Amino acid sequence: EDQVTQSPEALRLQEGESSSLNCSYTVSGLRGLFWYRQDPGKGPEFLFTLYSAGEEKEKERLKATLTKKESFLHITAPKPEDSATYLCAVRENQKVTFGTGTKLQVIP
Amino acid sequence: NAGVTQTPKFQVLKTGQSMTLQCAQDMNHEYMSWYRQDPGMGLRLIHYSVGAGITDQGEVPNGYNVSRSTTEDFPLRLLSAAPSQTSVYFCASSSSTSEAFFGQGTRLTVV
């Protein structure tokens, strides 16, 4: 059975304190790994798609990387507005399975 | 270009009542899905569709029905609401090569 595990469940950072979120997965045929950001009361907002090991994508203070078994979302010098829940998802054929998310709080 | 539109945004049902959550997309996406989101459990797939007339079950399908008569619409039906179906429901659409686009969600409470 496909499984997506995110860690940590919650992360509290001081503004400017860089860190990484982890997403490990077990699928037989990965057809895309996705990172989303979700703010309270809203639907998930797309950040990145990664397709193959070694691939990296960047957007402002966020950088996503992918290996054969896991993905990392690196947050460099975070700001309070980066506070949100970050979701990882994997697609195998037509099905997309989500992890439970990491709730990030950035304190000024 | 509205993207994915869900209605209603909020709903309160009594146990045993039925209702339909509406979802429409205007991006001509072939894939559409319904998820429920509960605290600590993330997004769980209820049903999905790979095109008009084709649907399949996800992880938690019991108590829900879907149909897909057009590319644009993918309604989710609760046949006899139960308190365990209290949740936030999200509809999503995608193409075979794109990420999923989500609606803003329907917050359902069953009393």
C-alpha cells in the first residue's frame, strides 16, 4: 500500500532560522511528488512538482529536493508569513496520496 | 477563469439527512477527486474520476457516492449523513501531467 510520511508533525522556528521538512514515501511507480502549502480555512496551494531523483526546484525561500525514497523542503531564513501547514503528496498513476503535513510556525 | 468551485462553503446536517456537495472546474481537466480532511489525518481520498463516466473508490469511500456525467462537474453525495462524516471536504482537479488544483473546501457538520 502506498504510504507518505511527513516529519516533523509540527515545527516552530525563529524568524531567520533555516530548517528542513521531510517527506518519505513508498510507491511502486512514482509519477510525481508534490509539495503544497495550506493556510487555515483554505484549500492547499501548489508549490512544486518533482519527478525524478536528484531533481531540485526553488521558489523564494523554499527549495524542494527529491531522492528515491524521500523529499525535503528546505526553508531558508523563514519569515512569519511562511507559517502554514506544508503537505507532501505522491502520484502513482491517477491516484494522489497525501501525507498528514507539517505545521510550521515562524516566530518574529 | 474560476478554477475549481465548491458549493456550499458551510453546511449543517442532521443525522440521516442526505445532501450533495457540488464541484465544478473550468480547466478541462480529466481527473477530479474528492478528499476529506480531519485533524491529524491529513487529506484522505474518498472517490476519484479519470474522465466522464469513469469513477473509482479511494481510501474512505463508504457512505459516499459520486458520478461524473460531464468533464466539468463531479458531485459528491452523502446518502445518510452520520456524525463521523463531520469534516472539511475538498474537491481537486488535474490533468495527466499537472498538479492538482483545489477548491476552497466545504465545512460539513453532522449533528
